[in-house]
Amino acid sequence: MGHTTIKDVAQKAEVSIATVSRVLNELDNVSPATRQKVLDACDELGYSPNMQAKRLKLGFTNSIAAVMPFLTLPSIVERLRGVQATLAESEYDLFPFSVENPEERDQYLERLANRSLADGVLIISMPISSEQVARFRRIDMPVVLIDSFQPGCSRVFTDDVLGGKMATEHLLDLGHRRIGFLSDHLDLPMQFSSTRDRFQGYRLALEENGIPFDPAYQKQGPHGREAARAMALELLTTNGRPTAIFAASDTQAIGVLDAARELDLSVPDELSVVGYDDIRDAEYVHLTTIRQPLFDTGKIGGKILIEQIAQGCLDEQEALLPLSIITRSTTAPSLRS
Amino acid sequence: MGHTTIKDVAQKAEVSIATVSRVLNELDNVSPATRQKVLDACDELGYSPNMQAKRLKLGFTNSIAAVMPFLTLPSIVERLRGVQATLAESEYDLFPFSVENPEERDQYLERLANRSLADGVLIISMPISSEQVARFRRIDMPVVLIDSFQPGCSRVFTDDVLGGKMATEHLLDLGHRRIGFLSDHLDLPMQFSSTRDRFQGYRLALEENGIPFDPAYQKQGPHGREAARAMALELLTTNGRPTAIFAASDTQAIGVLDAARELDLSVPDELSVVGYDDIRDAEYVHLTTIRQPLFDTGKIGGKILIEQIAQGCLDEQEALLPLSIITRSTTAPSLRS
DNA sequence: TTGAAAGCGCTAACAC
DNA sequence: GTGTTAGCGCTTTCAA
């Protein structure tokens, strides 16, 4: 029997398929009576148009793809929400592709370089090679990078080095001198370069204040609250333990708070903690943190992409979004005499 | 300039489009020499086939859609991984749709009831109405439910009432009599009926052991670790506080552990805690919990769906998956004298 | 205001 | 082993 087609509707409504198409696409050169007949027929038959045919004819898909790592990370989810906020106001559908390893990423990116699958693609918090970019350019497919970088691509980003500096300087200003840095792995294949950048900001701030970097105060490990807790436990049970810890993400900072509680270290009196991102839970636990406009990166990234699709012009756009420090109650002046 | 088409490739390779199609679809009635010519031409032109056209012609999409709530929940992610594991071995693409409210859900379900968008659909941990099922049936589109129920649909599920009973009985066996129950809201529109079922299992176990249900020992609230922590704090600071708490999810159980630590209540000596799901973090924090085969539900659900698509037959299948209790170190005998 | 018909890029008979 | 061609369901000129 196959699916109901525009032909069936036309037959039932006793009009031509062209007329049905007009009604469905809300063109106004159709008489009210005819329109009603068509609408009724659609209803009765439970008709819904074949999108493949429509897209084949039209030459575009009205959809955009978003490739990102680990859809479970709160920061990624928040960016995606921003994208959706933009797309909700447009006619575009969003197809998210969550990848868990570099092979998967490369595979998706290769397949997505196909005009019949999406009108444009968003890359979120993921490195992408120049060859991969080239493949998209070759078929005139717009790509915008969110929290990532590759020459020749539009992008929306924040200055992670600056963010790392801001966090560290906040602690320095409070008189802290033994400041720990805790993060996920600094050199993994799917690595967000942002973690490295934040670390660099941390080191820059120390340097500018004449404090030598002490590797004993730095820990890296798997991402996640529990892993961070374990690392913080180590960091805090050594001699000359840090009086403050800057964690490269809020999730990890919350793990640090767990560890402090476990060690009966009062925060912020005996330990100051600053996070990064300002995810929802940060407010909940009163975490001092660097706020980056996660939602807005998605929103603006989506907007730029849609513009580029509409205009068919691929000139590079860059949007640098501002950072701010949110001072809550996990940081206080150092108590050293 | 438009996209490169099969025609361009044919021209370049000096063969007919049929031959190109044969090469691309790996049919073997093509001479090696011709095949190579075609492959070269594809390469040079950077050709990739128009999927819309292919699908229009073929009449199916080779893709399946999965609709689920909040892609951030660890349990949902784990189920989805199972689905992906099945699909990875097939030719099907997976398109996840994460919905955040009932309106979004209804909207997606309505749009997805269209054979040109997917060959089948998976509904994960989400209630679906009989009208919605009817719409899919009407167009012969297979639907399989994972952790959900609606007459006339295939599904893979576990017995949540039993799970709730198992958890509670474990605590009863340890001698606990004041047992708290903590969960997300029991009657929300997007409600997983599973939470209600677990609650029912809890009540059944109490009843069968002659213990009256005391509403003071039950708390419900928003989902999430922090919210659970807050609820547990309330539960544990009243007179005659429970000696054990059964949390309807591991995430919430971990929130209970947070609260216990905060109150300096030793677990399991002064408080026993049991969770539900056995997500990864459960092992990390040594949580006693009801393990449900999250990954397998996805895997099997995907398999059933693919079968139904292949056979074109929609006879209802049901797969009831087993539960087990994983005893770790958050539960111990009650200390009451 | 409506209908006839061309054609989007592809696959699969069917011919040779 | 290879080419010709009909047609998937739709939109959109062009004519009426």
C-alpha cells in the first residue's frame, strides 16, 4: 500500500497535485473553498508530506547538524540549549551528534560533508583539522565553531587564558600564595584546548606575581566530580597543602568541595575554591567561579550559521564573548600569618 | 554551481550513470577496470551521493529516531549507548531527540509519524498516549518502548515494583524498620511511571512486613543530586529519623550520602542507603543499589526495532529484563537495641 | 484560480 | 558488462 502521497490527496479532494502543494505551502492563490477541500482530504487520509521528495526538489534540507563531545557534560548541554533557542525561532531542525572518541568524530565529520544531509554544521568544543574544514569548504557548506578554533572558520569563543588568569588573580588578590590547579587531562586526543588555555592563564598569573609554578600543586585526571574529589584529596593531604584551588570546571570544583568536607576543611576559611563555567549547580553550592556565557555561545553560534546559510556567503566571522568572575562564598582571604 | 551529481561522475569516467550507481552500491557485475575509472572520478570530484534522492527512490531512510527526556540523565545516556551498540552493527543511523517538556514531546512525536523521516522509532523512559501510538500504527511505522508502556507496543522493560520491593526488603532483612523513601516528583506530566512503581514496591514490602507507611518518611522533589541532598537533610533532622533510606535513583542516593556526611552521620553504621540503577558512579561511591540492565534495555530495544523494520511485521514483543541487588558498603544491619 | 508537465538525483528493471 | 529509461513525491514554471 505504501504511504499516502500528494496524489492521493489530490484525488480525494478532486483537484490537481499542484493545488494541494499550494495549500500545503500556504501560498495564497487558492480559493478558500478549494483550500478547505484539500485540508479535509489531508485530514481524512492522515497525510503528511514526504520530506525526502520535498528536499530533493528544493535542494536544501532545512536542518543543521551539531557535532559535540559527550552530550552528558552540563556545559555542552547548556551550549546546545542556546543553539536550540536560536533554531526554535527559525525553520531549521537540529540534529545533534554526540561523539565519544576521535574515530567517531572523524567518521561523522566525513559523512556530514554532504549537502544533502544538512545545510550547515556546528562544531562544539571539539578540535577539527584543517583537512576536515577543507572538505566542508569544497562543497560550500558553512561551518561554525563554538569554543574551538581552526583558521578559515567562523567561530564564537571566549578567552580561556584570560579566564584562567582572572580566577588565579582573584585568589592572589585574596593573599593566597599556594594555589592548586586541578583539571581533566591536559593532552588527550579529544582535548578541549580550553583546559590547556586555562592552565596557561593560571601559570601566567603566578608568573606575573613572581610566584614560581610548583608541579606538586597541579593535578590532572579523568573528568567528573568523583575523580576530582580523589585528586583534591591527594592535593590536600600533602605537606604544605594549597590554601586555594582553582578547578578548571565547576563540576571538578564541586568535587574539591566534597574532598574538603571529607577532610573537615572549612571552605572558605581553610580552603578557597574557584571553579569555571558557572553551571547551574554552581549557584546551588555558592561556588565562586568564572562565568562564561555558555548559553549565548550556542545562541550566537546558531545565529551566525543561519546567516551564513541564508546569504550563501562564507566570510569568516568571529565573536569573542566576555567572561566575568562571580564571587560567591567559596573564596576568602588567606589566613596565613 | 550546485552539488556534484552522479551525472558528473559518469561523464568524467565516461560511463553511464547506471554503472556509477553499480559501483557505488558495490554490485559485482562491473569490470575491475570500469570500477576503478569510476572510483577515480568520484575521488577527483569529491563526490558524495545525494541521500534525499537515494531515499526517495528506495522508499526507506535507513535511520531510526529515539525520543527521550533530558539527555543529561546518566541512566538515559546508558540506555542510548545500548541502542548505539546495536545500530553500530547495522546500517542504521540513529537520531536522538531529547525533549524537555510535554509540549516538545508531543510535537516531536507528531512530526516523526512520517515514513520519510525514519524507519522506526524508539521511545525511552517516557509516557506516550494511545493516540500517539495509533498515529504510528496507521502508517505502519514500528515503535518500540524502552522503560515505558502502552498497549499494542513492543517494549523492553523491567519490573519496577519488584525492584522497589527488593530494595526495601533488603533493608528490612537488615533489621531496619524506619525506612525513608526519597524520589523525584511522583506525578509530573513527563513522569517516568517507574518512580511511582518503585514507590509502590516500597509500600508493598512494608505492608507485607506489617509496617504501616509513614508519610513523614517520604520525600519527593526535583531530580538531581543537590535537591536530593536537601530533601535528605530534612528527612534526617526530624525526630525519630529513618535508619535507612531508599532513594529512587543512584543520583539521588548520592545526594543522600552528601547529606549524611554533612550531618556527620556515619554510613552505613548510623544510616543505610540504597539506590537504584547502578550507574557508573554507584560503584565509585560503593553504593548498595538495584541494578537494572540499562545498557541492555537499549541494546535489545534496538534489536527488536530493527527486526520489526526488516520483517515489516508489527506483532507485539515484550522483553522483561531481570533486576539484581548489588550489595556494597552503604547498607548494614540496623543498630537499634 | 487552477492544471499539466518538467525535473530534482538516484535505483533498478529491462534491453543489448 | 554496460546503457537506456521509468519513476520515487514533490515544487514550480507556464498556459489556460
